[in-house]
Amino acid sequence: QVQLVESGGGLVQAGGSLTLSCAASGSIFYFNVMGWYRQAPGKQRELVAVITRGGSTNYADSVKGRFTISRDNAKSTVYLQMTSLKPEDTAVYSCNGKAASLDYWGKGTLVTVSS
């Protein structure tokens, strides 16, 4: 079974940057779509960004122009580069992979943005 493991979270000041990584135990070509989701305290999980097997991307309006999703097929890793971070970006960020009708999730990594 394919596993997804996130890393790169931490504490950063507003205006700062972080890059999250999602490493798959197998090839990421297994997934039709991979993405990052986040869940802030007391809120529902929301989509942040997705990238297809072909490299097409889509972003939540709240992160457009600040976040970039990318993939390195050779390393079986998907990245989320986050810049100009805001306190409202504070959340647990989770990696997701969709293959056929199956959803795979990592355990998440906490990002805390201080004001």
C-alpha cells in the first residue's frame, strides 16, 4: 500500500516562507491527482492546491499568487512552496493522492504563522 509522508512544517513569522514536502513510498504516477489540504482549528478541511499527473495545477483563491505546488517524479515527491505567509494560513497541512476511486492521506504537518 502506498504511503504519503509530509514534512517541512513549523513555526514561521508572518511574511515568511516554508516549503512542505510529501514523499510517496511508491511512484507518484500511481496517483491521477495529488494535492495539499489544510485544516485550521475549529474549521473544516479545505483544498489548498492540486496537481495532476500531467502537471496541471489549481489553487484555492486564498493562496493564489503566494503558494506553488510542484512535483518531482524522480523523487516521488510533491512540494508546496508557501510565501508571504499569513496568520490565517495556520493549519495542519495534509497531502492527498487520488488513484481511481481511492483516496490516500498523509498524517499531516503543522504550520503555525505568528503575527
